[in-house]
Amino acid sequence: SRAKDVTMPAKLPVNFFSTRSPVIDLFRGQLDYAEHLRQDSEIVLYFFYAPWCGQSIAAREEIEHVASRLSDQVLFVAVNCWWNQGKCRKQKHFFYFPVIHLYHRSFGPIEYKGPMSAVYIEKFVRRVMTPLLYISSRSKLLDFLSNYEPGVLGYFEFNASPQPPGYLTFFTSALHSLKKDYLGTIRFGVITNKHVAEEISLVRSGSVYLHRHVNTSLIYPNDIMNCTAENICKWALENREVLIRWLRPHGGKSLLLNNELKKGPALLIFLPYNPLAEIHPLLDEITKVALEYHNCNKSQAAEPDLQHLGDSDSPAFDSSVPDAHMKLSETFSITKSPCCNTVVLPQWHSISRTHNVCELCINQTLGVKPNKVHVPHCNFLEIEAALDSFYLQEHTFFQVISNTIECSNFLSFYSPFSYYTACCRTVNRHFLSFISSEKTIFQTPKVAFSSHGKKDNTQHSIPHIEDRNWFISDLHISGTNITGLSCRTNKTLNLYLLDSNLFWIYAERLGASRSNHLKEFAAIVDLKEEVHYVLDQNQSLAGSALEDFIKNFSILYSPLKRHLVDDPSVHFHEQRVITEVTTNTFHETVFLSDKNVLLLYYAQWCGFCASLNHIFIQLARLLPPDNFTVARIDITRNDLPWEFMTDHLPTILFFPHQRKEQSVKFPEDFSVNLPNLLKFILHHSSLSSSEPCTKECLHKETVLQQGHISHLEREIQKLRSEISALHQAHDQLEARLSEARREEHRLQQQKHTLEKQHKTLQLHSEQLQATYDQKNQELLEMAEKLQELADASENLLKENTLLRILVASREGKLQSKDEIKESLQSEQTLSENSDISVSAAIATLDEKRIGNTDTIETEHSSGNRTE
């Protein structure tokens, strides 16, 4: 029978955490006991793990570190959710390990999906412990509003009862935000002072306020939406203002970076971040830059309430000098442009490489101060009117070549209180010329004003964006010239932060130096244009450096140099036949070289590219190294300038000497072999130059031909020596082949002999098999006869036993007859007179004898018949 499958039972689980650990380890998956423990604790952290999981083992130490700091306030429970006999495995179905769930009393679970680092886990646990920040003074309110994270404030009066109406709903909404967004980017606060609540226009208890830095802050619409915890959380998430966002990839396969980069150009900033630190100077500086960059509406209506709160505390706005305050605010308002557009003048001249770039802005006059709430932002009619005014007088800006910036103001068609400002300059399309003129323009502080239209003095005119900093610094206005730049350019940046302590590998892939001990790095990635730029790593990651980086990217002709990533693992050898080209050596090897260059584009995964290696090695040996360079570049490990990109592999380009810009591509319909490559190179390297050849040229050509001839003679000599060596190898191979043939013939003979022996043995085996079958049949017949004899012997034994019984009975009868005779003789002596009795007795005895005799004869005859 077939053996049954045997399954070895799983080993019993053991402790995952140390017995001295503050974490309660339920290593047998006792989920019911874990639920029982949760009933007696306010804050509980569940750590679901699998004992074999590497991530669980790595996170074990981090959890123990957090538990050692918060075990007096939080209950830490670890549950083995992998053992098949435990309730956790039967009731929970996790797709990954470890999993962290937090419970705040009856609310939960709140899943933590952040980095498995002790500082991040502790920060999240503390946010769950205190989801609300209590604000009781004006200074605390100022600190809350100055944070870069979105903030939601609720005003509740705690005088009437310990828990005023709506407070528990607001508290639960804060927990809902942590449940929906594990990064915790929304901060919830509670104002307990009536006068502090009035600072942000909250007068009724139970009101909820969403603070936004750039856009107008909002108050929860109680009359439209029901005041529930989920509605408040949903309202805050939908209307929050995200100026800068943290990216925290979880380490697995994810589309996080791809989805964010597809939204547009992104500024990725890597900085070391400690979530538990009380102050973050570098983060505050970066946040300030982000606020200025997104502050598109620079009127008083768009100023955050934070500035309003700080007015009375700041010495610059002292009430004793109202005129100075008024003058300064008015002067600053003239430099603010609620809406700007960049336009390009049509070319009316024959010089095609020159055109004018103008920035058109809408401004308010100084005499009218409209209501803050009703200030229009980028009104379409005003933009259209400004464009009409601009194009009507565009001929006055026409300059063929000008190194100055011309500005002019136009009155609005629709409002007497508005005017438009246009500042224009001349831009050369050629990149190098543009860089030189750019430096000249940027470094020239003077501005030439046109003589038409409404003419104002210098302080009432707005220069171009790159030169506006000169006016702002002259007016002593605190601010940067990137204010509102995100709304005045088509190259708007999305700002992202990454913790370099966790994700420095991404920075290295973007070009960060491995020797950077500070781990500070910034890069702009434009996925659509397939380029990225790197901030100079020699300077510190400060606000001014980021501002210049953003400005240089945002201008029409960006002077930023595209960063190209090369292969750091390539090591160059002087004796190498084929030159390996990287991003850093591309221009030096290809363009700056005085040789003809044949360049192969390949990739590590391209199998056909690898099959061409021997062809290019032969080609490199044939071509004279003084005049030709055979090179290759791995496009998967190196970036190339866009004009030399390719989407087909392998691609072969030939760069002729002195005509490197006239590179020629090897035809794709030709097979890549040595003759075709030689014809291709010789054909394109022998093109006649446009200049006539002089005696020196002829001499160089003669020397070149002599070099070619000598090189070919050396190659021919090498080929001859190789041919002779091949002949010798051929003779040796023939001798070995003849010996192998003789050995094969001998083996064939042995094979035939063995086959004959095999047939003879097979015949003898058949005969033996027949003899064996015959003897076996005879033995079977003899066995049957012996069985019959045994049966007959058994029957005879039975009959013999029966005869013995009959003989014994016969002997008994004879003995009884003798006894009768003796009794008769004694009776005869007793009574001689009783003759009748004697006669009768004799007659009786005779009858008995006759009967006995008959009986014995009958038995004897039956015994003979039995025999």
C-alpha cells in the first residue's frame, strides 16, 4: 500500500521581545487577551509582527526604545500574528509586517504607516496622546499660526461645564485626521480665552477656524454642513493649504515619487530632520522661502493674520509714528504686483536672433484703498485691458539691441484707480550670448524710462523681476524678490522635503556627493523635459541660495546647467582598445578630441549590443590610434545632452575630425559587420573640406597616408604570423583527428564483439528459462501426488484405530463367556436332579453361542470388507 504523506507540525512560538522589555509580548497570538488589556488603558500601541520577518526584527529595537520612554503613559503590546494556532492569525489578515495600530480609549485603530524609526514612531504616538494643543494666550496663538503646517483652531468656553458642546466632536475630528493622514500635517488647537479667539474673529463658542498663510482663512460653515467629526476632518483636508510637502517612501514598490513628479517640476530638498526637536532653524528658513514663493496676492487682503497679530508687538509699527507707518506701507504696496504676465514682442526687424521680453503687471493707485475683502485677484478683464494697452503702444519699446530695461505705465480703461506697468528688455536667443548679456543686465542697476504714456518718478515704477531687488533693498523692505513668483511664471515648482537621514540614497542618485557630511542637498527635477538641476553643493543650504536657485529656474532662458549623471564605477585604462565614455568625459572625448570618433550607444540589458563587442575590438585594432578613436557609452548609467539622445539600441555615430557638429548615424538597414563599418568610416572621413588644400595640407595628407600604409603593413605582418600559427594549429588538429578516427574504429570493433557476446548470452538465458519452467512443472506434479499419499495415510490411520476398538470389544465378550461356563459347572454340582433346568440352561447356552458365533462372523466379514 502507498505510504501516507507525513507533515511535521510547526514549532511552538517563543518570546520575540525580551522578558525584561516594557513591551508585553503575546507570542502565541492571544488577541482576546490583548483586547482585554486595552480596556484598562487610555493609549495602547499594538505591534503586530511575524517572527521570521526581517522588517519586524529591525523594528523591534525601535519599538523597545519608544516603549522605554513612554511606557508610563502608553501600553505597548506585541502580538504574534503568524502562528497558525493563534487567534490573531485566524482573525487578522495582514498583507505585510510589521503593522502598528494605536487606540485612544475607544477610538481606533489608527494605523501608523511612517518610517520604522524610533523618533518618528514616538512623534506619532505623542500626537495621538495629545491630538489638541491648548492655546490660552496670545503668544501661544502666534506660535501656532507661525507653523508651516496647516492649522485648525476651535474656540470653546470651559466656564459653563467641563466639556462644552461640540468639544468632543472637535477632539474626535483631530483623531480622524491622524487616521486619514498618518503624516499628521494638520495641527488642531483649542482656544480657551475669549479675547484670544477674537484675534482671529471667533466670537461664538464652538466655532472652527482653518488658518491659511497665503489664501484667505476659513470658518467652518455650520449652516451648510453638519458639525460632525468626519465632516470637520474632511473640510480641513479639502481646504488646507499645502505649500511644502514631506515625502516619505516606505521602501517597497510604490508610485509615490512618480505621481508627484508627474504634476510638474519639483524642487526636492533633503535635510536632516529630527521630529522630536523643539526648533528647526533650517526648516523654518525653507518654509519662509516657500511662503514667499506662493504668496501671489501681496495686498493687505492676502496678508495672513499672523502679521496682523504681530503689528502691535513689533517696534517698527509703533502707533506714535502713524505717518511713517502709512508712508512705508504705501511705498511697499507700489512694489507689489497682484497679477503679472510675461509677453514677447513680435519681431518687426530682419535680425531673427533678437526679440523683446516684457513683464506686464496690474497695479493699484496710491490714493484709493478698497476694502480688503473685495480686492480682485488677477481679474480677467483687467488682464485683457492691460494687454490691449500694451499692444497699442508696443512700437515705443522697439529696440534692435538694448542693454537697458525700459518701463512704462498705462492708465486702465475700466478704472481710474488702476494702472498697468510694462518693463521690457532685449534678449538674445543664442544661449552663450544670452548668458553674457544676462550678467550685464542683472548687474546694471539703472533703469531707462520711456517718454510716453503716464510718466512717474523712479520709485513709482516697477522694474523687471530680476532687477526688482534693487528697489526693495533701497526702500528697506523685508522680503525677497521671489514673492509670488509661482503665479508669474509657467515653470511653477512644487516643493518637497525629504529626511536625508532616511532617504539619502535618493539624493545620491540625483547627484549628491557621498562626502557630504551635512547631508543637505537640493535638486529640481522636471520629468516632462527629462532634465534635473542640482544646487551647488559647495554652498550651504540657506534661504538665499534656494531663492537664487528658484529664480534661475523660473526665468525664460534659464542659466542653470543641466546635471548629468555618469557611471562612477568606470575606471579608465591607457591600454584599453575601446574607450569607455561617461557623462563627464563626453565632450572631452568626442568634441574636443582632434581625432575621428566612432561612438557606440549600448546598454547592459541589450544582448545584440554585447554581440558587437568583438567587431568593434577588431575595428579598433585596424584603425590607426593616432587618427581614430573607437568609443562606447552606456546610456542606462549615464545622462547625455538632449541633442544626442537616442531611443534605439544599438546606435552608432561617427564624428569626423574638424566637423564634429556634422555627426553621421550608421544606417539601421545595414548589417553591423566589419566591412560595412570600414566602408562607412572611410566614406565619411574622406569628405572634402570646403577650404582649398595648401602645401601644408598636402604634406599632412601625405604623412597621414604614409601612416595608413605603415599601419596596414604592420597589420598585414600580424595577419601573416597569425595565418602561420593557424596552419600549425591546423596540422596538429589533423594529427589529433586521425588518431581519434583510429580510436573510433577500434571502439567500433569492440562494440561488434560485445554485441555478439550479448546475443549468445541472451540465447543461453532463454534456454535456461525454459528448463526452469519445465522443472518447476514437474515439481508441481510430484507435490500433488505426495499430497494424495498423505491423505490416504491419514485414512488408514483412522481405520487402524477403529480395528483396535473392535478387537478390544471382542476380547471383553470372550471373557464374559468363560465366566458363564464357570457358573454353569457350579450349578451342576449343586443340583443333579434338575435335568429340565439343566437342559433348558444348555439349550439357552447353545442359543447364545450360536448368536455369538453369528455376531463374530458378521464382524469378521465386515472387517474384511473394510480392508
